[in-house]
Amino acid sequence: MSASLAPECTEVKERYDNCFLKWYSEKFLRGTATTDECEPLFKQYEKCLSKALKDRGIDKMLTEARDDNRENDAEHMQPKR
């Protein structure tokens, strides 16, 4: 597993990564998954990472980059014909 962008979030990221890899290989690929059992850990990681990005002022840059590329994203997310 790789470390988180924010060192303070690495522990929860590792727990999520381990959970996801186990769920994916043991349940999803075998067709027995009914829900994403790792979602609570993902939410914890997302919350930690969002706070770290905000504390560093990166959240505003991400929002600006997403806004600047909204048209490109829409074009590339279209289904292929």
C-alpha cells in the first residue's frame, strides 16, 4: 500500500486499502458482494484527507481546476459509440 498524501491520514488509508482489497477479491469478484463493506472506512479517509487539503489551501486549487476542466470532463465521460 502507498502512504496517503497527508501523513496524518496514512493509518486510516491503510485500513481502507486492506479492507477494499479483501472485499474486492473475496466478495466482489466472486459475485457475492451486496454492499461496499468498506464505505465507512472510505468516508473516514475522505474526511481526513479533505481536512488536510483544506488546511494546506489545496482544496481551493482543486475546485478551480475542476471548474476550469468541467467541459473537458463532460466530453471525455461520454459513452463511446
